[in-house]
Amino acid sequence: MNDKKRSLMIFSPILVVGLGFLTATIAVRLINEWAWVPLAIIYWSTMAFLIYRHKGTTFTSWLQKPKGHKGWILLAFSVSLLPLPAFIFGWHTLDSGLIISLWILTFLINPPLEEGYWRGVMMEITQHWPAWLSIIYTSVFFTASHPLMWGVFSIANQSPVTWAAVFLMGLAWGTYFYKTKSLRWVIVAHIIVDILNLCVPVFLNKFTGM
């Protein structure tokens, strides 16, 4: 990848978050909290396109057996239970077949795409940086995407508590990917998070946090 393309990819989080913010801002005026649906479609499509255009490691290769010490798996899963209290207090908001179906669809689609982009693409593009800077850079934008996109209509995503939890996840998963060069268990850990955080009820403000 030449320097120009690398520079464009390095700054692609601005495009991803900016496009998401624009989509959410327009859609919320038309369909209120259901703005999460067009936002998810645009967000997922943009990440899928950038993963496809990435000329580094393929997505399939990212699913390889992790390198390094097996103990790093504990780091990947160490942040997975942070949303457990939300699930305990809010599980009752999964109160219809439609909500449950969308919840399942979201926690199956979102984690592979977010990890493929935020960890896979962005950390490979910045691999010539010091490791700590690469991890923080991707974690900051990953965190910012929550209030600037989902937070346009979701009360829970406007909370600093949510931002702190997401930032910790970004740091843990970024470190894991740096050490193992694999997304296999990070994606599983992310799926657990999206199950426990009741993503769809939260988007619809059926559950706004504790």
C-alpha cells in the first residue's frame, strides 16, 4: 500500500464516524429511535467496504489460531462481563419476537465487522507506530463512535460510564490483537458484550441504563 492510500486509511475513522453521525442525525428526525436501523446498515456497510479494500491480512487469516501465550485469551474476555448488570436489570425489555430477532441479528453481525475494522484494519495500518499509540488511537475512535453515532438517539450511549467501558474494551481487545495477531476470541468476546448490553433495547431506549 502506498503512502497516500495508507494516509487515507489512517484517517478513515473520521469518515466512518462522520458518516454515521450524519445518518443518525437525519434519520432520528424521521423515525426517532428506529434511526438505529439505517445507521447500522450504513455503519456496517462502510466497515465491510474498508475491510474489503484493505490490502493487508485477509479477514480469514485474522481468524487463525492465536499466536503467543494462551493467557492473552483471558485479557480478551476480561471485559466481556462489564455489561452483565445491564442484562440482569434489563433482560425484560426483550419483550417481543421482533426485538429478540433484531437483537440476535445485531450481535451476530456487529462484532465481526467492528473487530475486522477497528482492530484488524486500523491496527495493521498503524503497525509502524509504537504499539501503545496504535492501540490508543483505535480505542479513542472506537469509543467516540458510540456517543457520536448511537448516542444521537440512545440515552445509554450518552453516558460517560458507557464510554469508559467501551474504551477499556478497545484497550483490551487492541492489546490482544497486537499480541496474538488473531481476532478469533476477540470476536467471541465482543459477541458476549453485545448480548449482555441489550444493544437493540438500548438503541430503542427501552433500557436506558442503571
